[in-house]
Amino acid sequence: MRAAESVQNMANVVVVGAQWGDEGKGKIVDWLSTSADVVVRFQGGHNAGHTLVIGGKVYKLALLPSGIVRPGKLSVIGNGVVLDPEHLVKEIAALRADGVTISPENLKIAENVTLILPLHRELDAHREQAAGAGTKIGTTMRGIGPAYEDKVGRRGIRLMDIAEPDSLDDKIARVLAHHNPLRRGLGIGEVDGVVLRKLLLSLAPQLLPFMDVAWQRLTDLRRAGKRILFEGAQGALLDVDHGTYPFVTSSNTVAAAAATGSGLGPGAIGYVLGIAKAYTTRVGGGPFPTELDNEIGRRIGERGHEFGTNTGRPRRCGWFDAVAVRQAVATSGINGLALTKLDILDGFETLNICTAYELDGKHIDHMPAAQATQARLKPVYETMPGWSGSTQGARSWADLPAQAVKYVRRIEELTQAPVAIASTSPERDDTILVHDPFQD
């Protein structure tokens, strides 16, 4: 095939989590990034971490797109992200210390990205710590929610604002007109605008060289035939509209957010790849119908090293929930799944898959929107035989035990989505490719 024809047959790819986050998106994005020219982070903040294992070396990312560790790739932080400037400066420094090259040549930040301020972190922590049992959201207390609140409240301070010191005072006055009365009511000390201004301007020289008109650059790159990989954070079940509200994140995590969070229209999205573990995990509060608060759940968690990349919090573990993933397939328009951590299930005599929920004695085929209803759900399981052989490091279907293949096929049937990729270890090359998402 000639090069021009090859470019025409390549599709931009959106990678989204198909569960409650922590599905292993980092490895898959890194794996796909070799075929991409640009990697775009389009929502969330530094509450979501990606762990990459490359040649035995571990990289832990929070804000930076996964493509940043790959030479020759352009990484873009889109306008849909809320950016903690202090954290970003530290993350860049840490990666540079690990030998990763980061410069304005390979990292661009949207000029209209909203900044997370210290006052956002403080408010987030106060709310979570003051919440009573049963009302805690399980937030990371990193200021993500309050920053999004200020964004939609039209009082947020954006990256471009620190490039214009003469008008920054008005921006600070606007945000403090909201936050200082709120802080007084909560018994928190007021924020000094002069101190906040000094902090922002001290960070400006380290941030502004990366600032760019992201939507325009991405439009030009797309027209030039460059392949774009859109990287989401969290998972579709944490979407502020379509997730298990109120136990959700503060942004839209479904695939459609790639368009608004990058400044490109929906036509820029070609293939949607949903990432799902071969089992299910969740961090923080909220409904989890297949949760295993027993020895099996602990066994899965220990074998899967289920602890938050950035928080260290242990993840709740349970059986694969086909109902929830099927719902994510629908709300994100997922074309194919990347099934991760299949190797963690090696050695289980039997495996359960949730095929429906029982609600007040009746079977239903979806996750209801009401919080009280979600709390009453009971999983309806289908039991399958496990496998005694190892799947770890498998790179083709022929390397998998027969029962492992049957397990994957059943997941495809129940979720109504084909498995395009299967991952059998944290190592990048331990991957089974069924369909290349970058091919139309």
C-alpha cells in the first residue's frame, strides 16, 4: 500500500476507560502511541494516574499525556483538563530526572485550560473530611471538583490569564469574591489575593513556554494527515452525567468529551477503544454490585497490585461486571475493547461474570441512575470454569489456555463489543492484537 493511501486509511483513536477507572489505560495508550503522531489528554486532572512500564522501567504520570515518554511524539494537554500548575512543574522535573526530554517542542498546553489553585485543594479536602459516613464521595482531595465548579461558574483562572499580569488582579478578585465568603462560612481562613498573584506569576516562566492555541494546532495536524490519539482519564462509569452519580468525577469521561476537551469536532473521532480489566475494581465510595469483600477479592487485589498510582489507596475488587461495561460501550460508542490483566485470573478454579442485576426481586439489564436504587442492586452471576495454565506474557490467542479464550469470547457476547486487544502483563509487548484501532 502506498504511503498516501495508508494515511487515508488511518483513524484517530479515543481511548476511554470502560469501568470505574484504573483499567490499565496507560499501557494501552503507550502501546498505541507508536502508531500515533500526537497524544492528547482531554479531561480530568492529576487525580488520575497512568503507570507505564517500558523496558522494565516504571513511569508514573498524572497530568502529562502518556506519549511524553516516547521520542518524536507531540503531547497536548487540552482545554478540557483542569491543570494544577505546581504539580505539573514537579511532574516535569521528575520525568526529566528520569531522562525524559520535555520541551515546548513535544509538549503543548491549551491556552484556555483552567488552573487548579491552592484554594481548590483546601476546599476539596475540607468538604471530604467534614462529610459524614455514607456521604463521602471518595475524592482524592486534589481540587479537581472545585476547579471545575469555578470553570462552569465563569470565575476560573486560566493559563492565558497568567500571561497578562495587568488584568490578573481582576481575575483573582472575581474568584475570591466567591471563595472568601464561602471560606468564612466554613471557618477557613481567607485567601490573600496578593499571595495568590505572587504564586501564579512565579510559576508563569515555567508554564508559559508550553502554552499554545491547541485547537488550532490540532486542526492543522489533522489536516496534514497526522494520527491523533485521545487519552481519557478515569472511566465511563465515573462520568458526571452517565456515571454512578454522585460518586463520580467532575468531568465528562465518555468518548464524546474528546471533541470538546481538545477543541476538535466530533468528526475528528474515528475509533473508540474502551479499556476494561478482566475483573472489576473501584476506588472510593459508590455502588459496586460485584464487589468481593472477602478472600477472593483480596487475592485479586494482591495479585493485581491494586493500589492507586498517585494516591496509593487500595482498590475495591470484584468479578467482571458485563452489565456496567455494556452500558459504557453504549454511552461512549465503543467500537472495541482492550481487555487488560487477564493474567491476574490465572489459577482460579471458577470465575463469575455478572450478566444482570436483581432489583427488588426482578432482573434488570442496566445500571439505574438513582443512588438509592443503585445501592439495592444484587449481581446475577454466570459461572465459568477457570484455567490452570498461565496467560502471563501471552502474545497470541494460541498462547492462551482454551478456557481463557472462552472467557474472553463470553465477555464479547455480553458486552456487545469485540475484544480488539488483550493485555497479559504490564510489559508493553505482552499484548495480543486482534484489530489495530488506527486502521479504519
